[in-house]
Amino acid sequence: MKVKRLALLILDSVGVGELPDAKLYGDAGSNTLGNMAKAVGGLKLPNLVKLGLGNIIDIAGAFPVKNPGASYGRMAERSAGKDTTTGHWEMAGVILDRPFPVYPDGFPAELIKSYEEKIGRPVLGNKAASGTVIIEELGEKHLRTGYPIVYTSADSVFQVAAHEEIIPVEELYSMCRAAREMLVGDHAVGRVIARPFTGEPGRFQRTARRHDFSLKPLGKTVLSLLVENQIEVTAVGKINDIFAGEGISRVVYTTSNMDGMDRTLSLLRSPLGGLIFINLVDFDMLYGHRNDPRGYANALEELDRRIPELLGAMREEDVIIITADHGCDPTTTSTDHSREYVPLLVYGKAVRAGMDLGVRETFADVAATVADVFGLSFNVGKSFWDKVGPHNCTCSTLS
């Protein structure tokens, strides 16, 4: 049986335990899924458990099963770093030998001066801060002066916030494009992010018109390989932004995890083929970074309730890989990403079930497998398709 469609579903930040070098990143003891499950007294994830999530690591409330419906394992990140772009790029076959630059004390004065000259006005802020906090702190001054708010975080990002009635969104995007052009070489941050907001002092709200301006991948990805071979790549959620549009045939933006699931189901129920690459960001954005284990658990349980729909929408020859891009342990004092293994679940009605895929040496094994599924060859990572493909199949009976 030839596979014509593969869904790659990223549960953003759902890590499964510290990597051996985690202490070098300040992440010793991090285990997003394990620690969060303990903190809330156990997780209720019956559908992910049936697939084999509890066979990967010990998870309170999510026990191993004798005959999991999916093949399972975990993956180590070989790239330096622990951010969104690094994780996704490695999954697509680009391994970085040094992390993207970060600016815990704000950006260098000379860089900010050059940026101000480029956009024709001063900026406010220039420090590491929470986005919601800094607009409350500087929003009123921004309204008075019209100066944009520039800030960063623990990630490799240059963020520009502006009230939509003071700096129209398209002008804000133009300011971010100017920053993206400047931020190269030693200052090549992973993403420049436009952060529009509305409202009055004390009641500011960020809007859904955020836009990320990412670096183009620093190497060839499996996405580009697919497109070159007339195999469509559909990006759902923030995938298109992460890859700066490289190797993307179709873009579907989303507003939440559940919107992402709705749109994924619609795509799976359509005749569409190729790779459907999905990111569900709420775990990271709303709960991991805000140290909210209960909210994180609720979001996972909400996803779990949609798993039967997801599997039911798959055709006989479809494959789905469920994984993550890094950790973001909501139980630690840090609000940053954490350097962790990520889970790996591989399911299909004609795919071998119950195979322990062990600990993969790199996220790039996904890239090699995706290429293999579509009959192509990719020279980064090691495919696990020979272990789970239909030619070697004790297939799942889950529905």
C-alpha cells in the first residue's frame, strides 16, 4: 500500500524529560509532561494512552498499555538550543551547531540606534519582558508618543508592540520587516514578531494579528524536497511563519488549539494529499510560559477528547506522527522553554502498532521518515519507516 498523505502534529512544548545536557541550559529536572501530571494529581488522557503515550515515560494517570495502537518512542534534540524554530527546523532536517542569539539584558545600544534611524522614530522598552506586562507598563506612553515598544524574551526574538490605532498593523509589519533585514550575522534572531494590541490603559489586549518574520532555514528541509517532487505541503498554525514560507504549498492559519484541530479534520476529510504539518501552540503560549500546570493539563485533556475524531478522519493509507518541538515545564520557576526529549507516536490503519522505536538520536529522524514515506531519500536523520511501514505490519485496530 502506498501512503499518499501524512499528518505531522506538533504538540508545542509537550516535552517528556530532561536531555543529558539540560543542566547546561538551566533545565535540570525539567519534565513537562511528567511533572505537570504529578502537579495536578494525574492526567485523564484515555485516547492518547491507547495509542501508547504512557509507554514512553511514567505519567501520573497515563499508564502503559500492553498493546498500544501506535508505535512509540522519544527523540533527543541534537541542535544547540531549545526554541521553537530550532525544534521545527531539526524535525524538517536542519540541525544547528549553535543556538540563536538571545538578549536577556536587551539589545545592544548601537543596534537599537540603527533600528530607530531605519524606522524614523525612537523606540520604548528594549528589555526582556512578558508581552502582556510590558504593554501595561509602557502602553500609555506609547499612546502619547507614537513610539513602538521593542522587547525580547528568553527566546531568540525581537518583538515590536504597537496599538492598532496609533501604528496601523500594516505599518507595524513594515517596521518588523525592517528589523528582519537588519538582524543578520551575529544578531540573526530566530524570529521578529509583530505584536499589535488594542484597548485603553489598564485594559490593553493583544490581537490575533500577530505575525512572525522568521529566518529562512539555514539548509535544505524535507519540506522543500517534497515540493520539488510535486508533493504538497500544507502548513497549519504557525508552521508557515517558522519556515518563512520555504517549502510550503498551502497555508492555513489558526486561532487556538481547537481551531487547529477543526481545520486539520477538515483537511483530512478532503481529497488533499501530501504532508499536513500542524502546530498546536496553546500548550506553550498559554500555559507553559505562564507556569499554569492545571491549564496545561486541561488543554491536553481537551485535545485527548478530539483524538477519536482525528483517527476516524484518516483514510486507510494515511499516517500520523504526533510529537513536540521542545519542553516548557509549567512546574519550574523558569517561564522559558526547557531542554527535553519529545514524545513520538506513529499511527496509521496500515502502520505497524506497538513497536518501541526507542530513543531517537535526533528530531531529524522525522524528516528522513517523511521522505521515506513518500518514496524519496533525505540525507539527514535515520528513517524509522522500515520498522513501522505497511510492508512490516502488525497493524492497528484502533478507530
